[in-house]
Amino acid sequence: MKTHKDPDGLNRLASKMKKGDEKAAVRLYEKLASKTFGFFMNRLASREAAEDLTQDVFIKLLDHIDSFDERKGNFVVWFWQVARNSAIDYYRKKREDSLSDVCEVRLAAYTAENYAALLDAKIKSEAVRGFVSSLDEDEKDLFELRFIAENSYSELSEILGKSEGSLRVAVSRLKQKIKKNLA
């Protein structure tokens, strides 16, 4: 039997959830919801879509928790694979509204006093989105799973199927790229 580290207690909570423990399900949601939402916000740039997909992932968790086998893998890896697959399914089903259309609607809702702060935030946000869109798919996954979802290197290794050492090098290179393009 393969054993996995469980520093956040997520494997234990998932096992309890499989046995019908509703409190364990609530704790899993509390520990993962904001990271999941951040992951989708980074990918989609739409609060509504990110909220919907976050909800969908947790519904899938409830519906499919029985398919998680703690003897075969780490819950965090299983969970993020569900999240990534949900994002892929979303792109297949629906095209995203253009960023400029979304921003124009948001800008129209603000008063003149808030405009300068909003404009500054919009410029920074577009710079980050522009940078992220310039990354290849592997770099985007790494950016989102490491910096947005805050996964450890061992979790990244299992999720992405790469060694921790190669991921540390890739993250270091990605940090250099971020400093070069966004500093």
C-alpha cells in the first residue's frame, strides 16, 4: 500500500466524507473553496464563471467522492485534476466574453471618485493577464497551481507528473520571467 503525506489533513477529511461525515465535507470546502475560486478567476477572468465552476467542482466532489481511493493517491492531486478538467470542459462548451467588453461594463458601474483606482487596478490586472496569456500551457498550469492554488512541490509533482526538482527549476524560471515582464 502506497502512503501519502497529508499535512493539511485533506486525505483524512476525504476519507471521512466518503463515510458520510457532513462536517468533513464542510471542512474540505472551507479549506479549498477560495483556492479553487482563485484558480478559476485566473483562468477565466470572469467572477461569475469562476463562481459557477467552483460550485460545479464541489458538486462533482460530492457526487464522485467514492471514486477517490486514498490507497492509490493523494486527495489534493485528485481534487485538482477534477478542477483542471472542469476548466477544460468549460472552454469546450462556451467561449469567454472578451476582456475588454467585461471591463467596459465594470467601468461604467463606477463613479468618478473610484475611476482612478479602478483604472490603475485594471491596468495591473490586464498586465498580469497579458503575461499569463503569453505563457505556454505548461507554464500556465504551473503558475496557477503553484501561485494561485498554492500547492506544494510534492503535490505539483503528483498533479503534473514531473519530479519535484524539475518543478523547482521550472518555478524559479517562471519567477524570473514574472520579474522581467511585470517589474
